[in-house]
Amino acid sequence: MELTKKERRALRREEKKREITGGARQKQIKSWAIWSAAILIIGGAGYFGYRALSGTVKIPEMGEIYPIEGRDHVPDGTKVEYHTSPPSSGSHYAKEAEWGVYDKALSDGQLVHNLEHGGVWISYKPSIPTIATEKLISLAKSYRNKVILTPREANDKDIAVVSWGRIYKFDLAVDGSFDENAIKNYIKKYKNTGPEIVPD
């Protein structure tokens, strides 16, 4: 049975209406999907940013702050007088040490350069028990860079953890133990706080 002219027009109007409604619905779905993705991305970035920052914020201040004694480069071997032990700033040699673990002492003048680059220097008296030394070595080796471990006879405490302008030092407990988490927190809080930030 053939449709009348009037019925054909009504059918076309109905089809057009469906097309418009369908197109609007597709646009609405697309818009909703874009906004949802944007909110998820912003929310995720905010969450991970907050976690990264809050990890640092929650760690209390550690150690003592010392006045900056300068940061000039001097020729290797130059005798430099520092006002703290170990030094936490001051004139230093032009070449820093490689990050890592050393079983022999390095010169203060070289290691201050590492601090200037945002590093953390852990030093210990060579007389501490082997078990404590082994724990320090294991801890220091868990960092790819920006941490350096050396023995240092001149320390006035068993262990000293140093960053630019700050020193945290302590003696071992009677049983030869120490708080490894305290050192990890110090590194987390004060690594990359030197005046020259060299990328990790």
C-alpha cells in the first residue's frame, strides 16, 4: 500500500527528528567521556602529587642547621678550614666524588662538592662494629646516586649524615644498632637541597 504525500512528509520529519536526537545524544556522550577523562587525569595527578609531597612534609626536621661557609672552588689539596665536623658547606675541590660506597676516607674538600650538588654524605667512625658498617653499606647501596658513604676518623659521633648546611649525627646504641629509618628519612627530606641541583 502506497503512502500519501502527507504520510511521506510525516515519515521524513520523524526520521530527521531521530537523526537530530541521535546526533545530539552522541555529542552528549562524547562530551561526557572527555570531561570524565579530564577529571580522572587531574584527580590522579593531584593524588600522586599529594602523596609525593606529603611523604616529605610528614618527616620532621632533623639534625642541626649551620651557616653556609661559602662555595668557592679551590685547587685539589688546598687546606680548607671548616667550622663543622663533618663540613656541610664551604670552599671545596673542583671535582666531586662518584656517588656510592667507599671503604677508605675521601677528602672533606672533595665531598663538600657532592653536598653542593644536592647529595647526602653518610660518614662513620672506622672503629664502629662491622655489623653497623655492613648495615650502612647496604643502606647506601640501595640508592643509585646522590648518596655517598665513607669512613671518617675525624667524626665526633659514630655516624654523621650531612647535606648542604645541615648535619644529623649520633652514636650507636649500646648493642651497636642504629635507626636505619632515620637515615632514610633524612635522605628523603634533604637530598637535592644543595645550591646546585644536578639531575639524579
